[in-house]
Amino acid sequence: MREKINFHKVLGSIFILIGLIFYPTPVPGTTFLIILGLIFLFGKKKTLYLLKDHLNKKVFKSLRIKSIIKKI
């Protein structure tokens, strides 16, 4: 049986791939593309938990990731 392709997962993967490719270049917004791709793949709650778990508390607060994810 053929599985249905989930549009959000494909789009999230593309955002992450583009963000990683352009990360070392001076193109602005690559980190935002990576975070947006994670949100498309996992959802807001899981992405927030994943970033909070892997980042230092100071870094997480200074980047204001929680407020950015809420606005998206």
C-alpha cells in the first residue's frame, strides 16, 4: 500500500536542508529557516522541548526562542 506524503514534513525537511546549506554564508535568516523546519516536522511543543533540552538555559533565554516560536 502506498503511503500518503505529508506536505508539512516535506516542507520542513526542505527548510532545514536550505538552512543548513546556507548557514556558513552571510545570508540572513538561515537559523530561522532551521527552526521553522523543525516546527513543521515536529510541531511547536516538541520543537520547544527539543531546543530547551539541548541549549543552555542562558542561551535559550537570551535568544528568546520561546517567544519566537509562540509568534510563529
